[in-house]
Amino acid sequence: MNASLKVCYYPMMEYGEAWDLQKQLVKAIDGEQQQEHLLLLQHPPTYTIGSQRHPEHLLLSPEELKEQGISIFEIDRGGDITYHGPGQLVGYPLIWLDAGRGLDLHGYLRSIEQVIINYLARFGIEGSRKPEYTGVWVGDVKICAIGVKFNKCRGKRGFITSHGFAFNVKSGIQNDGFQGIIPCGIQEYGVTSLEDITGLKFMVEQVARDIVPLFCEVFGIKSFEGLEGSFSTLINE
């Protein structure tokens, strides 16, 4: 499949704004007014609750949420509760999922996992899957959560994806908002980050830059645009 991808990086974006942007882009892509997109960004501290709603997996009271400055959204992706915050690279692919791409719904999830697994392999890290859970693991700790939505299109092309992955980059992120939830409802395993696994320091922006060609390779996308402009803006700031 020879498709061009528009990549946008945002250093920080409120969750509600990003959710609205995804919905607008899905409609525009469906109407062939926009090309496929990959949004890469960081969120301020936020909990999102997917379609598997378990109130008991949120361990903080409304007063504690306000005190800690954590927003909360009930959203339309699959999965349970998770945390987004600074130091985590969030990716929202808004791409066609149809016969031309050769992926079904499960194949799409496995492909997202493969992008992160391929990135980790660059540092000699063996990323893995757990058959009972979606996401990417290093041993028995989770480094990347995945929760998606498949938006039915008006035409006959199948679906357009939204929501996506949350890749923990900065050290100590597991001690931030993750302490206030049972992440994805999984009690027996913890979470980790790229810095904690490697002992190296990373800029989230650079991780985003490096992941894009891996994403394109896994999904058969031949070209992308927009990334250099985003990063040159960051550097100038």
C-alpha cells in the first residue's frame, strides 16, 4: 500500500483538545479531505477510562484528583483505565484499516505492538507480548499500553483508526499517576519506562522522531511529511 502519512508532534496538549482533534480528522479522512495522520504528543496528567469501565480501578477520590491536578475522561476506546502524563509519548494513528492494508482488527493491534518492539530492539531490549493482554512488555513490566477505536466509515473502505499507544519514556513515570490506579485493571504486573530499562536519558521528542520510520515500515507507508517542521519549531523555541 503506497500511502503518504502526515506526522504532527505537539510537545503538550490537553487531552480533551487531542480527542476533539482526532474526531475532526477521522471525519476529514473519511471524506477524503485529509490524508492519513499520526499524532505524536504528550499530555498533562490525565486518567482515561475506556469501554471496560471498572470504577474500583481508580484509587483516588475526587478531592485527591483535584489536589494532584489530574484530569479524568471517560472515552470511546477499548480497554480499562490508564494514565497519561509528561514523559510519556502518546501516539494516535488515524489511518485506513481496509483490505488494501491487509490487516484485520487484531492484526492492527499486533502491528502497533511490533512498532514498539522494533524500537526497543535498537537498544538490545527484548520487548514482548502477553497473550492475555494488549500492549508491550519487558519481562513482567509493561512499557507501552494500547487502546484503540475503529471508526466505521461512510464508504466501503472499512474503518479509520483512532486513539492508540502510550509509551513510557522518562524515568519515574510509574511513580506518578500510575500510583492512583490499577493500570488497565492488571494487578499482578507493574509498569516501567524506557529510561529505567536502559539506564539512558531520552528526549520524548527524539523518541517520537525515531519511531516514525518504524511505524511506516510496519504499516507499509512509503512516505511521510510534517515531522521536520514540527521539530525545527521545537528547536527554535
